Amino acid sequence: MSSDSSAAGRTGAGGTSRLPLRSLLFVPGNRTEWLAKAEAAGADAAILDLEDAVPEQDKAAACAEVGEAVAARGAHAEDAGRMALFVRVNALESWAAAEALRTVAGPGLAGVLLPKVRDKEDVRFADRLLGWCEREEGLAPGSVSLVPLLESAASLRSAYEIGSAASRVAYLGALTGAGGDVERAVGYQWSPEGLETLALRSRVLLDVRASGAPHPVAGLWTRIDDLDGLRRFAEQNRSLGYTGMMAIHPSHVPVVNDVFSPGAAELDRCRRLVAAVREAQSKGRGAVAFEGQMVDEAMAATAQQTLDLERRRARAASA
């Protein structure tokens, strides 16, 4: 049984809702000194990678290095509102992998990326292990979020079950980069336009939303110098309903942050729309004409959600 099996609420330590993350930047686990570059780029989160980014013979040393980096972040409370730290561990298929999870779990760890997820049972197993780690470290239950990586046709098809398997699953989505596990598993031929994965990303997004996981994240854009292509891909993902993207290079972070941040004009329109609907309601009307469009409570609720999320993000950034 999951240590925190209900999908309702999706809360972290102390019962506070997890923040949306616009950009999650991969950093090799044996290059923790590069965390400064990730923070300078403005990444909402850094993912210290102990899986693909580290050669097998270096994994033990990298795990210890990552554990030290997490502990250092946890020892400085003033860093709480800054860049979040995630760790991509190796698949939990051995006691060594489970021990690595224990090594990196601590007060400075925001979340764990779990690769090679097959089904909901993999999520529940990781959830239990993280629950034990939290008790060992004196952390509140559910403090560490879990990000299952959907890298096979079976796991992509089971996105709803995987997303609803544990309430610590807050960030989940389709990562449809060029080459790699997903392209091999599904058989598509990647293109910069992304049309061959549009249906896949849409389906996974719907499953993630239905599961209760609040912050769907997409990715990856592997062409380092093609920032225009990155922007188009990020805009497409935001239009679908994703709230952020994983990234592989610091130069991608400002573009991703810009796309997934509502601009001043958008926020101002949201405020005006909410005010117009509230004024209409005060006069006994449920709908009102607003800048050439009929709007009602549903549109006001969507606009208010945008304002609330941006307010929470701004508070966290200034903490």
C-alpha cells in the first residue's frame, strides 16, 4: 500500500501545494559545481542526473557527490525559495539503487525522477521507499515529490494509473525528444515541428490532468543552438496545457521560462476579466460582454487561476 496513496491535494511538506515549475534543467551528477550555472540561468529546478549522464564506473562517487550537494542545500534555509533540487536516480531494480535513493534523500531534496517506470506498482514501490527515507530524515510525509519518467509505450499508455498511484506525483508528462527511449519505443520519426508527437503529448496530458497530478511537464528539445525551434516547441506545449518543460542546456532556460510565464498584458487582461465578471454578478447577471467576448464565471475562474499561480510563483522567488 502506498505511504500517501490519495491523489487529492498533491501537497508537499507541511501541507502546502507544490509549486508549478517552468524549467527543470538537467545537470550531470558528477558535475555538481555546474549548479551555479543552472541557478544563474534562472532555472526553477535543477535535476542532478545519476542515470544517463554518469558512466557506470563513476556512479558511486557521483551519488556521494549529489548527496553532499543536497545536504548543503538543506543546511541553508535561506535557499528554500531559490532553485529546487531534484535527482534522477537509476531504476530501482537493485538494493544498490535503493541505497542511492537513501543517500540523496534529505531536507534539501525537492523531488526524485524515477526512470524506466513500467506501471503503477513501480510508483508505489518508490513511494514507500521515499516514505521510509523521509521518516529517517525527520521530514514530513510527502515532502519529496516523485516524477515518474514515461519512457516506454506501456508506461505512456498507463499515464493515468501512474499519475494517480501516489499523491507525491506532482510533475508528469510526455518527454518526446529526438532519438532516445520514447522515439525507439513508439517508432515515430522526430521533426522540429513536433506534429508526429502532438497526439501522444495531448493524450498523456489528458491522462495526467485526470490523474490529479497538478503540473504536467514536457520536453525535450535537444538542438542546443536552435532557440527559435525551442520557442515554437515550448509554445506548442503550453498551448496544449503543459505548465513547464525539462531542458538540457542553460541557454534554453530563459526561453522556456518566458514561454511558460504569463506576460504583463496577459495578467492585466486576467485582472480586467475577473473584475468585469464580478461586477456583472453584483448586478445579478451571470454573463457579460468583455472586449468583444461573452464571459462568465468559468472564464473568471480560469483567469483567477492564472493570477493565483503567478502570485505563488512570485512569492516563492522572493522568499
